[in-house]
Amino acid sequence: MNKLILLTLFIAAMFILSSYRSDKKKKVVFFGDSITELGVKPNGYIRVIEDLIRNEDKVTQYELIGKGIGGNKVYDLYLRMEEDVLKLQPDIVVVYIGVNDIWHKSMMGTGTDFDKFGKFYTALVKKLQVAGAKVILCTPAVIGERHDSSNPQDGELNHYSNWIRKFSTDNQLPLVDLRSIFLNYSKANNPNNLDSKILTYDRVHLNDEGNKVVAEAMWKVIKKVSGE
């Protein structure tokens, strides 16, 4: 009789624990610059991902948090990581940085040199991993939407993106290759080779279509990382 009671209690406990696990939302933090800061606005890419989650009836499974600050570069993310990300104890962190590290070199005379970018990026990711978060990487998409390599920063965007791709491969980290996605989209949908107004409204920041493209690409990888 005692064994039967113990077995019943064990089964009940396991049921309660499994229910608790299934009810716990995966906390996803989007960590970046002004593109991510705008991502939490209406029609921003984070809001669009939430729409995709609702459409797939997974609202109880995910909590999305945007942590973007305009003008940020990779070292800014490193410096505010503890306060803005690690204290939240995220399950997944999407790192979307790099545009200002390149853009600000010519625009403001600042930016981040290539070797320093890699060092800060590596330290950032390693610290997130030590804290227990799964990390998703993103390449910086565009500074100008021409698809014939005539945008002034195309060379550096490709250089930094190639580093992120290699870092992703070497460390077996999931990647959302926005650089490739945006270039391929422009080749297919920008017959007049326009500088903007395809996926951005100002050569950098996302318009509605750009937010949709980024959201769909990120959501696909988030689901994979979550084991779906």
C-alpha cells in the first residue's frame, strides 16, 4: 500500500514539474543598436516576431525583450551587458551589431577598428555563454542598398560580416546572415539599384518590409535554437 502511495505521489510530482517547465516562457533578448531600439516600436521587427508567435499559437512559450540603444557599437554592448542583459537571465540572446562600428568611421571619425571589433565581439559572446544564454549572431545588413558593390561601406561590411561568419562556424553558433539576405533581396527586388527605400528608409534603418524580412529570418533561427 505504501509503495502504491509513493508511486502515486511520484507521478503527481513529475506531472507538476513537467507542467511548470512547459509554462515557463523562453526569454529572448535582442541586443543591439538603433535598429533594435526601433524594433520594439509598432511594426518593428521584434513586434513582427511577436505577430509570428501569435500566428503559430506560441504566445505562452516566448517572452521577447528589446535592448537596443542608438549609436551603440560592439564595445557599448560589452559595457552594458551586465545591467541590460545578464540581470534578466535570458535563455537566448540575439546579438545584432556592427553597422555603427563601420558607419561611424566615416560619419563621425569614430567607429571600431577591425581587430578591436573581433576582440570585443568574442569577449561579449563568451560572457553571455558563461551566463548560460544561447547566443544567436547576426551580420550587419546594409549601409546603402545598391547591389553592385558601389555603396561606400560595402567593402568593410563584407569584411566584418566575413569575420562574424567565421566566428559562427568556428564556435558552432547559429547565424542570421542579414548581409547576404539583404543583398540577395536587393538583387531580386531593386531593378533600378536604388540607394534606399527597398528594405530601409534611410540606407540603414528598416522600413516595414525590412522589419518583416529581418523578423522572419530571426524567428526561423530562434525556433531552431529552441529545439522546434
